[in-house]
Amino acid sequence: MKNTFFLLLLFPFILQAQQGANRESFKFNGQSIIGDTKEQVITAIGKPDKVSKDFNEMDDVAVDKFHYGGSILWFERGRLVSWTIKDERVFLVYNDLTIKVGEPAKILEKPFPKAYEGQNSSGRLSVRLQLSSSVITGEEGLIDEFINFYIDPVSLNIEEIILSSY
């Protein structure tokens, strides 16, 4: 029990599942591209500034990375699996809300009240959404997906948006 309490203190945020938030609800630059091939992504949002290669040791798979300014899209097995948004050139759309780096984090309060309420001032500020479609079967088993909105502690603006899976 004591160890569980200690581990909870290490988390810089409080995780709250958000009803209605799923991977299909978020559009990258207004386009539904998660799971798309590299060719489909280029058709939807344009040619990347740079392409690089990496390796995901955890999944033992090659990774292609598309760079759009400071933002990166990750492809595994030819499909888009993750992204990191770090500049204003790239944005997310959730329903009618456009979410950009540099916007006040307060814009997340209305669409994601539970997650917004769970942000914490210890460590890096963030609003974390576990996507409702996150229990999907991957080649290696079940996958959990999250969108993290990292917040600058001084300006309280969104500084980074990450779609990740575990």
C-alpha cells in the first residue's frame, strides 16, 4: 500500500478518461490521418520538410519520421502511429475546436473537463486524455492510446501535443 501511494506521487498528472474522446475525434491539420500510410498522409497534409529513420527497440520495428517544422509524425509498419506537435504550423481539430501550440490551455477545459481538472502543478503541467478507443488489439497485444497536452507553467499556454500509445 505504501509503495502504491509513493508511485502515485511520482506522476506529474492525474489521468482521467474522457467520454467521447477517441482517436477518430482528433484531426491533424483538419485531416483524419491516424493509421494512414505515408502516401495518404502526404496527400492529406503535404510533403514533409524532412524524412528520417529510427528504430523502436521496444516493439523491435523500424520507424520512419516525417518532420513538419518542429513537429514529427511516426510511422511503424508503413502506418502513422504517433505524433508530436511542437509548433504553430501544425494543429489538431477536435469537433469544432482548433487546438494549437501557443493557445491558452484553458481552451481544453470545456471539451475535456475531467482531464483539465486533473492537471497538476508538480513536474510538467499536462492535460492527459486516455482515448476511449484505446483498447485496440495490435500485433503485440492490447494498446492504450493517450493525447497529452503539455502546458508551459509560466504562460499556461499549450507548448506540446503528443499522441502516444503503449
